[in-house]
Amino acid sequence: MTEPHAVIARIRADLAAMTHQLDRVSTDFAELDRMLAWQSGAPAPVRPPAAPAAPPPPAPRYWPSYLPVQPVPYYPPGAAPPLRNPESKPRSEGWIGKLLAVAGVSVTLVGVVLLLVLAAQAGLLRPEFRVGAGAVLAAALVAAGWWLNSRPGGRVGAIALAATGVATAYIDVIAVTAIYGWVVPAVGLTLAAAVAAAGLALARRWDTQQLGLLVLVPMIVLAPVVTDGITLLLVGFMLALSAVSLPVQLGRDWIWLQAARIAVAVLPLWIALLARAINDRDDPWLAGACAIAALIAIGTGLILLPGTTNRVWMALLTAAGVAPVLAVGVAVDQVLAALMAAAVAAGMLALALAGHRLPGVTPAVRQVFGALSAVAALVAVTAAFDGRVAGPVLLALAVVVAVAGRRDTTARWAAFGFTLVGAGVHLSYSPLFTLLEPVKTSTAAGVSTLVSSVLLASSAVAVLWSWRSREAALWVVAGGVVVYSVTSFTVTAGTMLAGDGAGFYGGHMVATICWIVLAAALFGYAARRSRAERSVPIGAGLALVAAAVAKLFLFDLGTLDGIFRVVVFIVVGLILLGMGAGYARLLDKQDRQDHENTVDVTTDTG
């Protein structure tokens, strides 16, 4: 008779639980009805005071196995249920575990390198045992990380174990290829790429950037130890690792992983380029590796830009990945170096101009690409031409960029930079003392000076015009550059035509006259402007007149000889007289016209 009573007890408990649940639902509906009535403005229904709810009956001692869930606990109206699983605050000591994990990764990988390299040098164990032990250790570490990731609190340890296993497998493949030579480099690179891709897939599966960093960063230090220095084979392994780590980052905003990817590819190349600069050996393969690194940097940057919030940093990292191409002149001949730099300049300029059509290429990113294009163009010009040709080319480039890119800040700064470098080159071949003493010059040097003088004056005016500046000081600087360029042109032309005697004197005579003519042109320009716009050209004209008069009495009077001295004083004096009379007449005429226009406007208004 015990069994029927047990069934009855279970039924009674089920009915009690259902009754209390229905009572709770009824109470909630009444509360909802009261709230809706209050919001609509209608008087809330009066509810009779509810009798205190009796506590639910205790559950039976043995809950029947056929019921899938426990009874829903009862809570009085207005009482909030307690939090079932409150999240615990992160402990401040969490960084200790991460630090220990990073230390464990580093120490373990150093042990693997010792196993593969130093043991081989000391003759300990057979190569098969060393390589096999590395492979078994790599597989065990990855398996342990996979298992630990499914355990509570095991994520940090799982990431460290898996990263150590993947890096161990990659080092093992490098050793098989570089130390023991069991496979040819092409097979070794393919196998290493497959190992890295499969291992780094865990970073994407577990959604952790740290795993990728713990694989890439140690390779920068440990891989050269395995290959016994920076070799072309090592560069190939690092480029393969950099390339295959891209799919891991797709759809993830992991800027540090991109930085590690660029560092893995670029740092060995810089060391190799530095070694070539010291040893002075040509290596076209190294130049090709630099080109591959640049393509990886540009490609990964364009692919990842739409999905990152750090677009400026992504663009800067792209520029860092391209930088080795601009230094390949130490490893190959200048023609190839110039062509590679010109290709970078053209490619980055195309991205800067058409960047608004590409996803993720913001104006700030376009500025970075434009600046990189300008630097690459500067490198290409200096690599392709010697100084006497590079100077005029850079100044011509400055004029073109200033005029064509006058609405773009990056283009204006690029034009300013080209002007500075071109002016420096011009001064190095035509210093100031050549304008004070007669100096013989060759035809090639003279032609270069003539061309660069014209382009220097043009670039100074074009750059300042592109900035649309009204600062008097800047225009004074530009005027000084123009005056120097005019003097350099006339003195060089006179020396080439009539020698370092009469030609030198004649060139200075023409230079002084040109200064006064330029001042007259500025005063004429000022006379045709409104009163508010006259200050800058008038100031520049007065400064130019003062400089011309000073040159007359301080240099021409004591240096020029014979007819040159007479001509320059007479011509300059007549021009100054004409300037004074003409400028006063133009100003009076303009003032009268302004007055008449004002009177006409007042009359029409009245």
C-alpha cells in the first residue's frame, strides 16, 4: 500500500506547485492592469488587500525522475528573485598568470632551439630523435592547449600551450630545412606555411589575438638562431609566416597582430640590408624579398582597413612594411633601385588619389599614402640622377606638385619638401661665394645652374601660392629666394658667355637691374589692388628696393669696373624715378575712381 500513497503525494505536490504558479501569474496580470490604467489616466481599479501568501509546501523528499525540471520557486509580488550566477569581479592578480604564461612560452621555445641547434653542434642524440622529439612536443602542447581551453579558467594556459606548440612546430620545420637539409627550401617553405596556417587557425577559432602574438613575436629572435644568422632562407620563412597569418585576422580588429606581422617580415630585411651596406655586395634576391614584403604590407593593409578602427595606425604600419624597398640601393645597382622606388611612388600615389573609392581608405589614410609616395619619389630621383640633374628634377617636381595639388595639404607639404631638397642640391653646386668672386664653370655645370635657378624661383612662388598665405614674412623669404635665383642665373649666364671677367661684371649689373624691375612690378601690382590688399606687395617691393640700393653702394660700386658701374647706376636711378612718379599717379587715379564709385553708390541709395 506504500506505492499508491507515494503516487498520491507526488500528485499533491504537483498540484500545489501549479496552484502557486497560477497565483503568481494572476498577481502579475493584476499589477500590469494597474500600471496600464495609470498610464492612460483612468482610475486604477481598487484591489482588495490580498491575503498573505502562504509559503509553498515543501517538495517531496524524492523528486520523481520522470519530471524534467524542478518546480519554479515562488516569490511574493514586488520581490525580485536573487541573482543566480553573479559575475565575479576580475582579480587584480590576473596579470600574474599571463606574465607566467609568456615566460613559459619563451623558456620552452628556447629549450626547443637548444635541442635542435646546440644538441646538434655537440653531437647529442641523433638528428631523427631531435626532430622527432620537437614534433611530438609540438603536438602534445597543442593537444594539451585544446583540452585545457574547455576547462573552467583554463583559457590563459590554453593560449600559452597552443602558441608554444605552433611555434615549436614551425621551428622544427626550419631546422629540418636549414640545419639538416632533409627537404629542399621550396618544400620546407610550403610545409612551414601549412603548419603556421593550421596552428594559427586556433587564434581565430578561440577569438584571441594573444595566441597569434605569442607565435609571431618569438620567431623574430629565435628563428635567426636556428638558421645561424640572417640568411635569404630565413627571410623566406619569415615572409611565409607573415603572409599565412593574414586569414587569421580577417574580420578582427587586431592592430597588434598586424604590427607583429610587419615586424616579422621587415626586421630581418633591415638587418640584411645593413649587412649588404657594410659588405658592399649586390644581391638581387634580397631586393626581390623587399618587394614581396612591400606587397604583403600593402595587400594586408588594404584588406584589413575596412574592418579596423585604427586606420591611421594601419596605414603607418603599411608604410613601415614598404620602407625596405626604398633602401634596396645598398643591395642592387642604382637603376633597379630607382625603378623600384618609382614603382612604389606611382602605386602609393594611385592609392592616395583613388582612395575615396576604396573601403576604409579615409582622408587621413590617403595623407599617409601621399606622404609615402612623395618620399619614394624623392628616393627614386636621387637614385636615378646625380646631383646636378637631381636638383632641377626635384625643383620641377615641386612646381608640378604645388600647382596640381594646391587643394591637398599633403601635396603642398610634399612640394615644400621637394623645394627644400632641390634648393640644398642647388646650393651645394652653386654656393653663395660663387656670386661674390669670378669662378670658372663647365658647360654642364653652368646649364644645370641656369635651369635650377629658374626652377628654384618658380617653385618658391608656386609653393607659397599653393598655401594661399598672406604672411608678409613668408613672402619676404620667397622674395629672397627669387632674388638669389635671379642673381645666380645672370652671373652664371654672364660667366658662360663672356668669361669670368667681363661676364661676371655684366651678370651682376643685369642682376641689380632685374631686382629693381621686380620691385617695379610689385609696386605696379600693388597699385591695382584695393587698400586692404596692398600691404604685402608694397612691403616686398620696398624690401627689394632697399636690397637693390644696398647692393649698388656696397657691392657694385666697389666691384664693378668701367662701363658696367656707370650703366647700372644710371639704369637703376631712372627706373626708381619712373617707379616713384608712376606709382604716385596710379594711386591717385585709383583713389579718385574709388571716391567716384562711393559717391555714385550714395546717390543711388538716396
